[in-house]
Amino acid sequence: MAYKYIIVTKPTEYVAHVELNRPDKLNAFIPQLWTELGQAFVQLSKDAEVRAIVLSGAGERAFTAGLDVVAAGEWNGEMANLPDTARRAAHMRRHILEMQASLTAIEQCEKPVICVMHGVSLGLAVDLACCADIRICSSDTRFAVKEVDIGLAADLGSLARLPKLVANHSWVYEVSLTAREFNAAEAQAVGFVSQVQPNKAAALACGLDMAAVIASKSPVAVQGTKELLHHGRDHTIAESLKYTAVWNAAAVQCDDVQSALMSGLNKTKPRFAKL
Amino acid sequence: MAYKYIIVTKPTEYVAHVELNRPDKLNAFIPQLWTELGQAFVQLSKDAEVRAIVLSGAGERAFTAGLDVVAAGEWNGEMANLPDTARRAAHMRRHILEMQASLTAIEQCEKPVICVMHGVSLGLAVDLACCADIRICSSDTRFAVKEVDIGLAADLGSLARLPKLVANHSWVYEVSLTAREFNAAEAQAVGFVSQVQPNKAAALACGLDMAAVIASKSPVAVQGTKELLHHGRDHTIAESLKYTAVWNAAAVQCDDVQSALMSGLNKTKPRFAKL
Amino acid sequence: MAYKYIIVTKPTEYVAHVELNRPDKLNAFIPQLWTELGQAFVQLSKDAEVRAIVLSGAGERAFTAGLDVVAAGEWNGEMANLPDTARRAAHMRRHILEMQASLTAIEQCEKPVICVMHGVSLGLAVDLACCADIRICSSDTRFAVKEVDIGLAADLGSLARLPKLVANHSWVYEVSLTAREFNAAEAQAVGFVSQVQPNKAAALACGLDMAAVIASKSPVAVQGTKELLHHGRDHTIAESLKYTAVWNAAAVQCDDVQSALMSGLNKTKPRFAKL
Amino acid sequence: MAYKYIIVTKPTEYVAHVELNRPDKLNAFIPQLWTELGQAFVQLSKDAEVRAIVLSGAGERAFTAGLDVVAAGEWNGEMANLPDTARRAAHMRRHILEMQASLTAIEQCEKPVICVMHGVSLGLAVDLACCADIRICSSDTRFAVKEVDIGLAADLGSLARLPKLVANHSWVYEVSLTAREFNAAEAQAVGFVSQVQPNKAAALACGLDMAAVIASKSPVAVQGTKELLHHGRDHTIAESLKYTAVWNAAAVQCDDVQSALMSGLNKTKPRFAKL
Amino acid sequence: MAYKYIIVTKPTEYVAHVELNRPDKLNAFIPQLWTELGQAFVQLSKDAEVRAIVLSGAGERAFTAGLDVVAAGEWNGEMANLPDTARRAAHMRRHILEMQASLTAIEQCEKPVICVMHGVSLGLAVDLACCADIRICSSDTRFAVKEVDIGLAADLGSLARLPKLVANHSWVYEVSLTAREFNAAEAQAVGFVSQVQPNKAAALACGLDMAAVIASKSPVAVQGTKELLHHGRDHTIAESLKYTAVWNAAAVQCDDVQSALMSGLNKTKPRFAKL
Amino acid sequence: MAYKYIIVTKPTEYVAHVELNRPDKLNAFIPQLWTELGQAFVQLSKDAEVRAIVLSGAGERAFTAGLDVVAAGEWNGEMANLPDTARRAAHMRRHILEMQASLTAIEQCEKPVICVMHGVSLGLAVDLACCADIRICSSDTRFAVKEVDIGLAADLGSLARLPKLVANHSWVYEVSLTAREFNAAEAQAVGFVSQVQPNKAAALACGLDMAAVIASKSPVAVQGTKELLHHGRDHTIAESLKYTAVWNAAAVQCDDVQSALMSGLNKTKPRFAKL
């Protein structure tokens, strides 16, 4: 596929790299960027040549500055023409659901996604990062759950996902209600990111290396692990144990177990069939 | 309203301050204090002049020492007169539900609540703090989930809420099962509080400042953020995203977005209509 | 009961100590070890002489190295004789459910369980530790969610329980998807363990002391606390508050409250009836 | 308590009868009627002299014709003064929640409630009846889920409760989407009511007799049965079994079991202590 | 859109009619039919000119005979080439999810869907009908949950939806486990259909008339009613009441309420703006 | 296994028949009967020679009259020796959970269970029948949810399961709160049973024939169908669809599909491998 506002490359075997690509606009989101991003992850989810994905922002200044305010304004203008509140609300609800769906495509992508953040990472940047499986940042990253500062409760996932991803609820409420910025060290202390690197290049290298490690493992094992961790996050333990047993009843019947064990004994690199 | 065992003041615009006020008894809870506390938060939830609330304990020695043992003893005496175990159990169940409801009024208050703790903060202090959105303490605070030491499993919310608020379940079980004290540093390390200040005065100032910041934002945005974070805590991600879309379909149709954007451009302080 | 691969002792009053006992094989799991472990915890759950349990591994080198690969291979051989995939899957599903049930016996044991880890603690070691209520380790412990390295998604509970026990989801996904080792300091930083001790002996002493403290408390209070924390972990707050009220309506009607209060006043050690 | 728009009587021992009392207006709901109805059921829930409740409508023509359109219009006028959609929506949401709470007081009343319907039973009549435990009607009853005919989705509980109370979902959707009337025979065939009587007097007699039967049983057994059926309706079977065991662990420790057994043997009428 | 295996017409204002159109093959499902059906309902869900939809099967003999066995065989052939069980299972899982998604498009269509069945209505016919909101059939309809007769547990929704739609679980298990046929009278008695008509023409007329009635109502009210009934089916009552209040807070702010009331008074037919 | 109070036979290939066998005591339950019944269903669940099970009561007079009152009295005597309410409640809770577990073994048995009732079928008879998949009765059956008449809320499953199995909640509450008897016709009308036969012999023949039909189908298909219907009953539709896809991804990879299709074409009886 050809994209205008994102770049998709394959830097190493079985690894894809998705970059937000409006660097002159701090990678702010316009409708076409939403659409392309969702499409890319739906496609990568099915692409048997891809086993791990890194998501980052092009340019030195920003992962993303969030929603493009000009584009948002245009959209609100259209809505004003609708005859009453109920119809405007229906329109708006569908619009929010569509934008959420673009981000949820990242969460539901069958392959692990590593989000690498740097510089300006405000508002939508946090919604987006919450959809990834692993979060890494450079030490200069400036984060904020920025939405209350423009009169909005964040509606693209931060408020739904943060209380599950991060332990310290007092902190989650504090940053969400005050919209204050927090830096990389604070993000690591509370568990929002699991790695901090000195700069963007190092953070990206760390992400790509981690992706390469994951991509070298059995895709049956890796994709099953993502699916079961996701399931565990949203279900009771009893539910998840049962689902796990049904899932693995088929998944363990693969050649990868034998390949992995043999490679371990022989100190060779295992090769796994496509999935 | 006139209260005897709590003090409610409005230190700055749109900010309310609720103080537990039995300092000579270390703010220990008697029935009237329960009742007044619940009533105050029901009233503040509806008060359009209030946009953020700070909760603290009067006096230098304690946020609260927990349940007043004398009062608890009297109540148990009454119950002994009931004819059989089933009837005593029904009576006790209703009593626990009533006390829980007083605390839940804090959690369900539409406005954000910042709990500022200092000194003795035992037993019920933890149940109470878990109902707030943000927890701050002074460095001298002495915490304990104290109930097992008096032969009880905590039943006013600590055991229901702590496993959700704090990441480290091993620690949650440890302090709940041993009833050992923990201090401010430990509380911050595990994520029970998000700010530690050198003393009560500084902690309270920090809480009031944070409340003022929150109160200066759009109340539509702030109250929506509290509601959606609460929803996210108790629902799957998919459920919360859907609820969020329905919520914001109406909430974004307000003048606050425009006011906030204009104020941002003009470097002025925005004014928002009552909610 | 007589066990071959585990040792069950009672080092102090009301405390039981369960040791995995295949030290020459790094306490790797074979079918009989599974069976014995499950049986032991079912029995201890009912034993009124036991009020707290410590679980550790015999020998200096390992808590456990995980599944015994030889035993696993034999079992897979048997399964190969089944006529088709559906029947092999049914067989495998029942097998996983049985192994899960052995571990879940630890989680559902009515008495608190403290897991003390040291040395090699890979794969199944993490599944096992997640079933305990409190986790302690020595500073030399080497942890890994190792399963993807042998071509499997972990199916004995790590993926279902870790996202609930530990705050930092980015870290949970990172270690589960890469299978990389992590050490005691990292385990403590993310909240997987709540105590790190310099060596196995110190870790075990810490665990036994903590067990003795818990065992000295009212068993009504302690077992209720475990039950209600477990409930809180898997339910909404509203659900748990209601369940708590019904639970305590009977539980508070015990002599332990009076005994505990009197002992507190008299500075004596309370004695509590069996439960 | 003194009520203006409802009548509360005690026709036989332990039985209360609540009547909607605006017969000249077909018992249409105005704000004060809402308020009084909610208050009455909160009070009856606690009244130890009451063990079963019948709810019906005064006059020959109607159980209730639903919302009073004049009152609704006035309320909407007030709302029009609010500055924007978000604030009107917040206002409306609180208003709907308050009206729902009045009806939910019937559902949550600890004593069984039998709803006896006759004549005009439209719109709100169905929302109201869904909150009762048992539904009886006269053969002349005219039912409709009427709300779509006035441009609304029903928001006082019919759409939340009907799919749980009645088996035939195709029918539920049909009557809710078309707003067509259905009669007593159809209501019985689909399971909305469990008894049809020839006229209002007979239906009321049937309801009062049934209430007297229920009121003659052990209140511990009866109130436990209501609570556990409600729990079963909204939970998985596994959840409900566990809750039931905790509930009955205290409830069976009452004198009523012995009284009931003895009365059964001796053919006498048992007497049960207040609850 | 141009479809090959379905026909989409608009017989009356705001009503769409979707027909399965492989009458010579008893409307058996081949991949393209799946795809077209899903696409059609996604498109109709957004089409503001459509307010109610009827779904039926072309030809006199069948609503649908279910899955086309020839097509299913071809698909299984492809799968046999995959290297191991885990990979075949992953392939199959994705395939089932895709087919389910086509049917779920009917359930999630914002407009009410009335399914009109006649003649052969086996296997997939039941899965399909369960996705509609209202089910009507002719008296000659032959139903069966047929899948066990071809060695399969039904996986396209019958087993997930039937226990919710139909009251009589004993009957649901009986027909699902024996695969025996049941006729229109039995379908009506247990509540699977809400109307039986003498023949296909009458059943279709009944469905189209009902659709016309629904399409004449306020689309805000109708679409809200479908959404809230769906929500009620899958949530607790408390959850649904809260969701309902948020939904209607915006939805009641429409011109339709006024239009509907005025038309009622003036005995005119109301006109509602597009949604 | 040798049983004293139940009889287990295999009347036809792959069919087991379990009879409650204390006919002189109307098959009333004593502790050993509980234990044997639970053991039998655990064993039958694993027995590859069994594919369907019929459960009935020996003798002409009763399916079962419920709990043996003499045995229950003895048990209560034991409990009276415990020191306080909390300890008696813990004892009672464990006892209820054990009895529930015996019945739940029927529900969780992997093979379908058909319950055939006749004559006296009171109290526990209903709890028991609710655990079966299919319910059949003779026309002389006398049913009651009898527990409130002995001062108890039913705690062995009726109140948890009835609201899910039967559509008419008004009827469920009516019979549970009044303890009145209902007959076979009423049981069929509300959907508690799906077949009524003229007498016990005919009901049993009907049950055994139905079991034989089920036992002649693919066990992969039949056991999957039971599992998925159970899942559907306790989960949202979205959850069940996903679980179904994972389940069938392995289950469809069996020889039974081919065998079933060939037998259908050749009009022969298919043979299926053990499961």
C-alpha cells in the first residue's frame, strides 16, 4: 500500500517499522493520517512476513503533538449544520467510534507493537501509546494527558486504558485532571514506560532490537502470548485460565516446540514456519 | 448546612475544603461524623460553585485514627439483643452497607477529591483515602490497614479498592494481612500516594494548589474525566471506549472548547459557565 | 500424608512450610510433583492447625527450573497416538486444566501463602509464584517468563495473573514476549516481589517470620482478608463492597474482636479458637 | 409519613398496599408522585412490620397512563435556559438518574413486591411493573411500551429489564420498536405476567392473597430468596452459588427453621420474629 | 452497490428489503454471499434513507439451507496444506471470526432488522435469524440447529445467542444436541419467533408492514431503542440504567419529541429529519 | 465403582443411566447420596464409553423429596458445638459449597445430561434438575421450590439457575416466594421442562431414546455444543463468539465431519472414535 502520512518499512527480517510522517506539523493528526494508520495495522496484522512492529514519529521534535486543531475545527463546522442536538450527538458518537477504531487496530494487531516516543508527546500521543504492548521513550520526552486544557475529557482511550496499564491511580487521576506535563523519569517511575534511553536514536535502536528479538521467536508462541496477556487484562483469572487452556490445546500442537528445543540444545538459531 | 464534626470551607474560588473535626480524639469516627461526611459530599457533588475538593483532618496529630472504639462497642451492645444469628447478621449487614455508602459518596461525588493525609492514618483512614481520586501525604504519616489487629477483615472498602489502586499486589496482601505500619516513602514507592510533602502544612498547600488548578479548568472536561477514569477502572477497555463515545457525543457540544482554545491563543484565563 | 517430591513441615505454631523437593533436578516439575503439590494445599486449606503457609524450593540452586522437559516429552508421545487433532486438543485441554488446578489450589487455599524464591526461578516458577499472596526473594534470584523460548505461550497462569499483580504493563509484555531474564531488583521495582533479602536463608527467615506474625492474628480476620482481597481483584468495587458486607455480617460475630481488643489493652498475646 | 399522591395501607398483618393515587389523571406521574413513591419504598424496605407489598393504581380506568405530559413540558422549559448542550445533557442525565432511582427503590426493597395492573398501563407503567418481583393483571389491561410514539427511547428501565424478565426477545423488540398495544393474554403468553384475573377487583384480591401467603412465611427465608433471585438474574451461576453460600452461612442460623419444621409437624401456624 | 447473491430493494419509504438470492441452491451460503451480506448491512447501517430492514430468502423453497457443502469442502482443502495443527487452527480461527463478523453486522446495524423465514431454514439459517431483532415465519418453515449432524458444534452464533433469546433452556439444549427439526408452532411456543403467518407471502407482508410502522416513527427513538435493548441483553440492570441515562441525555434534545406530540394531538403524520 | 444409594447402568451403547436409589425414603438426600452422586458424574465425565446420560429416581413415587430432614438435623447438632457465630458460619459456608459442588458436577459433566422427573419432585429436586441440560417429566410430577416453607432461602442452585433457565421471571419469583406446588403442564408452559409424558415409564423411555439419539452423533460435536451453550448462558454474545472461534479452530479438525457427511450421503450409520 502507498501511504502519504505514514511510512512503513521493514528494517530487519520479520520486523516492520511504522512512522507517523508529518514532521513539519509535529506529526499532528489529520483525518487521512487516522485512516492510514488504522489501515496499516489491519494489514500488518495479517502479513505473515511481519512478527513484531515498532511505532514511532518522524522528525526530531515530536512523537506527536496530538490532534491537528485546524482539522478538528473544520469537522466541527460541518456538524453545526445538523438540525438538532440528538442528531449532532449521533454524528459525533459515530465519529469518535471511528477514531477509536483506528487506534484499537494497533491493540488488536496480532503482532506485538513497541511504541517509541520522543520529544513532544501530548494528548493523542498518550492515547496512541496506550494501544501498544510495550512503551519506550527518550529522556527528552514531554508527556501530557492534555485534553482537559482544551475543554474535553480525553475520548480516544487514555482514560479507558491508563487505569489498567499503570499501578498508581492517584498519579493517573492527577495527570489526567490537571493536564500537567510529566517527563521520562516520572513515566518510568509509575510504570507507563519500561525503558528510557538518552535520545531518540537510542530509543529507536532499543525498540528495533527488542522487536528483532521478539521476531526471532516462534510466532505461535509470541502471538499467543500477546492474545493471552490481553485476555488476562480484561477478564477474571478463572476466565482467563479456561480460555488459555482452549487456546493452547491447539497451539501446542506445532513444530515450533521441537524446533525451539533442538535449537536450544544445538546452539543454532531456530527457523519457524509462517503463521 | 451546619456540621458538628466536620468543617466545610471554600478557601478559593470553586474549591471546597472538608476537614474531619474531632482533633482531640484524633478524628476518630463516631456515627454522627459518618453521617455528616456522607451528607457533605452528596451536597458538594451538586453544588455548582464547587469544582474540586480537598479532604483532610483537623489538628496536628492525625488524619484519622479510624473507628472510635467506644462508639463501636455501644453499637455492638444493641445488636446483642436481637433474637438470633440471622437477625443479627441482617442488622450488621445493613449497618456495614450504610457506613460504606457514606464513604462511597466521596467516590461518586461528581467533583475530583484530593485526600491530604498526615500523622496517624490508620484503619479507616485507608478506607477513606481509597475513595478519593488523588492522595497526598506529609512525610510523617503513619499508615496501616489495621483491621486484622482487632479481629476483623476491613469492610469499609480498603480490600475492595486497594488491589485496583496500587500495582504491587504482594505488598497489598502483606500490609493487609500483617497490619504492619508503613510510612510515606513506602506509600509513594508502591503508588498509594502520588505526592509526599515535608509536613502537614506543605501537604495541605500542595492539595489546595492542585485543587485550584483543577478548578480553573472546564468543569465539563474535569467532571467527564473523573467519570471516565472511574468507568475505566471497573470495565473492560471495549466497554469503556463505547461508554466514552456516548458520553462525549454530548459533552463536546459545549462552549468550553472554544473558550479554552481562545484563552490558550490569547494567553488569558478562560471563564466557564456553571455545570 | 506422605509425599515424595515435596516436604511439609510445621516450623512454628500455626505455620506450615511446603518445600519443592527435587533439588538435584533444580526442583523441575514431574507429574507426581504436580499432584502432590495440589493435594498438599487442599489439605492445608482445611487443616485448622495451620494459619499461614510458606512455599519454597529445597536446595541452594533453584526455587524451580520449571517443567521437567523429559517428562513433558513422554506425555507428548502418548498424545501422538490419538486419531485426530480434535481429540488431541481435547486431551491437551484437559491436561492443561488439571495442571492449572494444582496451582489454583494454592490461590484458593483459605490460608495466606508466602512464596520465597531464590536462584533459578524460570517459567513455571513465575506461574507458581503468581498463585501465592505474598512474594519474597533472595537477591540472587534469576526470573524469566521463559515459555516463548520453547515455542509456547505460558499456559499455567502467568499471563492470566501477571497483568493483575503488577502495575507496569509495558514491563509485563516486555518480559513475557522476549523471555529475557530479570533480577531481584527489577522484580521489586515493578512490584512483582515486596521484599528482597540478601540470600536464600535470609529470604526464608523473612518469610517464616512474616508467616508467624500472620498466624498470631485472628484466623477469622486473616482468612476473611485473603478472601476479600481476592474478591476485590476480580470484581468491580460495587460488587466487592456488597460481598464484603454479607461476609462480615457473620464474621464480626466472633469472640476474636473482644480477645484482640483486650489483649491490646492488657499487652498480652491473644489466643483465638480454631477455624 | 403523609403522602398526597400515593396511599399506603396495611390491609392484613405484615402486608402493605401502595396505591398510585391520581385517578382523575389516570395516575399519570408528576414530580411529587415520583418522590413519594421512592420514599415510600425506602421506608417500607426498613419497616419490620411489613413482609410483602402490593402495588396498584387507584380508580377503575388505569394502573397508570405514564408520564404526565404537562409536567414533562414544564421541566423541559427550565432546561432550555442552560447555556449549552453539554450542560443541558448533564442536567438531563441527573434528572433521568433521579427518576430511575425512584423506581429502583421498588426493585431494591428488601420485601417482595407484587404489581397488580388493570386498564390503561402504558409507557411508564411497564417500567414500573418491571421493578416488581411478581406481575398480575386484569383481563382488560392495555399495555404498551409507548415511548417511541413520543420520539423517545424508554429510559426508565423497560429496555434494561424486559430482555431479562421475558423469554421471547423477538416479541420484546417488536413491542418496543412498534409501540403497539398488547393485551393481558399476550402478556401472559410471553411471560410478562404470571396471573391474569377477570377484573381489577379479582386481580387485586389475588395479589393481596399472594402477599398474605408470602407474609406468613419466615421473613429470613423470604427476603433471602428475593435477594438471591435478584443476584442470580445479574450474575453468572458460579458467582451466585458462591454468594449464596456466604449469605446462607449466617441466614440458616435462625430460629425460623425449627419453628417452621415444628409447625409443619404440628399443623400449626408458625410465628417468626421481626427482621 | 451491485450485489450478485443478494438483492437490496426499497419497497416503501425508509424501508429496505434484503433477499438472499441463490434460490436454485436453496440460498446456501458461499463465500461471496457472506461477503455481500456483511457489506450490505454495514452500508444500510449508515444509509440515512433507511429506518427499518426486512431480511428474507428468495424463492419458494427456502430461507436458506445453510452452508454450501461444496464451498466448505474447497476451503478445507486449502487448509490441509498448512504445516502443522497450530497454524491450521490459527487459519481456521480467523476464518470463523470473519464469518461471524458478517453476521454480527446484522446485529450491529443501527436500524432494526426483521427476519422473515419460510421453508427450509436449517443450520446457518438459525445463526442468521438470531442476529435479527424480530423473527417472523410462515407456517411451513422447517427449522433445525443442524450442525451436530455434520460433526460440528455450531460456531456462527446460534449457541451464543439462543440461550439469551429464548426462555426455555431445556428446549434450546434439546434441539441443539439432537439436531432434530422443529416447526413454526414450536418456534412460536418457545419464543424463537413472535409471529407465524400462513405462507411466505403473508409472512413477508407482515414483515414489510411492521418495518413500515417502525420506519414511520422517530429514528432517534427507534435506533435508541434498539441500542438500549441490545445493551440490556448483555449487561446488568444497574449498568444499563446508567448507560441509558447518558444516552438519552443527548437523545431527548431533539425536535422529534415535539413533532410526535403535535402530530398526536393534530392526528397528522409526523415527519422526522434524517439521522 | 460400587455405589450404595445410586445405580449406574449402561442401557444402550454410549448411554449411561444414573438413578437415585433410596425409593423407600422417596430418594431423600443423605450425605452419602450427595457424595456418590458427585463422584458418579465426575467419573462419567471422563468415561470415553459414555456420550449421554439420563438421571432419574428409582421407585414409582418420587424423583426426590429433597433433603432428608433427619440427616440435616444431625448435622446441625454438630455445628452447635462450635464456639461462635463466625466459626459456625465458616463451617456452614464450606458445607453449602460442598453440596453445591456435588450438583455442579452434573452441570460440568462433559456429556449431556437429561433429567427425567416423576411424582414427588420437591425442593432439592428442582436444584438438581436445574443442573441438567434437558428436563423431561411425567404428567403426575409435583414440583415445588419448597425451601421457604422450612425457613430457608434455597441455597443449592435453584435461585441462581432458575432465572436463567426460564423466561417468565414473574412466575419464578411467585413459585420461589410462595413455595406453592406446580404441575407438569405449568412446568412446560413456562419452559422449565421441554417434554411431558403420560407416566414415569414413558418419560424414562423418552429420555433414554433422546440420549440414544445424542449418543449416536459425533462426540466432538455434542460435547462442544454443550460447552458452547453453557458459555453462551453466562457470557456476553461478543465473548462467546470469540471463545467459540478458538474452540472450533481445533474441534473442526477431526475425522467426524467427513464421517458424518459420508454417512449422510450413503445412508449409513456413522462411527466416531472415542473422545
